[in-house]
Amino acid sequence: MDVDQHPHTGLSTLTFMLEGEIVHKDSMGSNQKITPGSVNWMVAGKGVTHTERTPQ
């Protein structure tokens, strides 16, 4: 597990970028670059770990 990964259970998160970019990675296999105007919606259900960090 990536040191920045953290868990969520039974909730949804919504990320909407206004400027810059981040990369979302999660334990369900998603790997998505989120750029201005993009949306990422993660539904945790019974549990998921994820990170969102600025690309290198």
C-alpha cells in the first residue's frame, strides 16, 4: 500500500478540479488524471483505499 493511501467505507467522494491536476489511484484499479473541469466520483461501498496526489 502507498504510504499516502487511506481507507473509506460507506461513503462517496467527489473531486472537481478548478486548476492544476492530480492523479487518483485506488484499490479497485482506477488510475485517473484529474484536470481542470474534470470530475472524479468514488463510491466506497464496503471499503476502498485511495490516494490523490500531484503528478511528478
